Amino acid sequence: MWGLNKMKNKEDKIIVFGGKKIRRIWHNDEWWFSVVDIVEVLTDSVDSKDYWYRLKKRELESTGIELSTFCRQLKLESLDGKKYLTDCANTKSIFRIIQSVPSKKAEPFKRWLAKIGYERIQEIENPELAHDRAKEYYNKKGYPKSWIEKRIRGIAIRQELTDEWKNRGIEENRDFAILTNEIAKATFGLSIKEHKEIKDLDTKFENQNLRDHMTDLELIFSMLGEASTTEIAKSKNVLGFEENKGVAKEGGEIAGKARKNLEMKTGRKIVSERSFFGKPIKKKKGIKIISK
């Protein structure tokens, strides 16, 4: 039986069917899936790009239907870490494309895809369901209940911040990443990349979400930095990237001052080599925990 399994990362950009990864992107208020990834899943083709090319050609010759009209070119990350324009289709269009693919996996895949779409509709109508599913995921991974509550609260605070950024003219994913890094640097005295290195995480592997490896206190100060940024942005009514970048630094500095004060009182650094369970993580040579 084909399992229904999601690989969690910061944007749920990868899901898994039958042990194979499918890239997707949230676009125009719905999920768009990589067609070549789906073709690979359904056909086990060693060259899914070539199969997709031949499938479009065959369909056009036999029925006069151009399958590319069901697609939209969107940028998805490739194995080399770079993003390329890729044929993507929403759930409705994927169902049509599947009709042209002779595969025994088509029916279970349709049911699986329908379930994903239905879950998203449920979450839009009732956001608490998304939180409940996240709690269930972290619980199955063995995270402590107290940590899970902080992590879920952090997700909500993060969502409020990104919504605020969107309302203030921030649209590009790259800009979101830069602003987030500004908050992190001001909060912890470290960039996100440096923080990941301390946790011994692969900085190029997006599925290794830094926050899923933070301790309770690291999560708390992350929340403080992002919540402060949201409130300052509202009070100053800033617009555009540069103004929001300045506010991101200000919000992070509020959390950074609180962090330094606690470190001074306790004599311990907040940024830890330890994971969420308190288990030490192997420290990479040359990486030092500093307090700026």
C-alpha cells in the first residue's frame, strides 16, 4: 500500500509518495506540483524529463491536446540547490495529465493527491487543524510536549510576521530569507547559516529546519525577535524592502538585548550545541558560540 507521508520543512515544499519525493510550490492560493516528479513516481522512468517530452508529443499527435496548456512554469529547486523554471500543475490539471500516463499507480496516486488537497481546504477553513497536524507530527518524532507548544506558537508568530511583510510589499522568497536573517543576527549574534553550523546541520539541506533543532530558550528568543518585528512594522507603517530590513534589525535587537541580559545573569550562552532533547550535537571544528 502506498503510504501518505509528508516531509516537513519550512515551506512544505517536498512531499513523498511511495518513497519518492515530489516538489511543490504554493502559488495563487493553491499547491502546484512538479510534473516531471509525478511522471517519475508513476512510471519509474530513469529520465522523467524525456518521458514527459515524449508524452506531450504523443498526446498532441493522437488527440490534438497540448498537455503543456495544463501547466505553468514556476521556479523549483533542483538537486544542485539552484531554482529553475519547471512545468508545474495544480491538482485539477494533474488529474488530467495522469489520464495520459499508463500506470497501475494512477488510481492510488489520485486518491493520495485528493487527500492532500482536501486537508489543505480543511486547514484554510479551520487553521487549528494545521496546528493539530503539526503537533501530531512533532509528537510522533518524540519531541517533548512543552517544546511542541513553543514550536507551534512560534509557527503562528512567524505566519503573522510573513503576512505583515506581504502587506508591506515584500514578495520575493529571497527577500523573506534576508529579512529573517537580519532578525536572527540581531537576536543571536549569528546568521542562520552560522547557527545551523553550530547545530551540525547541513546548511544546503532545507529539510533540516533550524527551529526543529532549537532548545526551548532558542525558540523563545526567536519568537520574541519576530513578534517585536511585527509590532514595530505596524507602529511605523513601513513599506518596501529597505524599510522592513531596518525594522527586522530593530526587532531582533530587542530579543538580542533580552538574550544578553539572561546570559549575563546565568553565565550560560543561549545558543546551544544541544538539540531539542538536550542531547549534545557534534560540534564542527572551528565553529564558536559567540555573543555579540
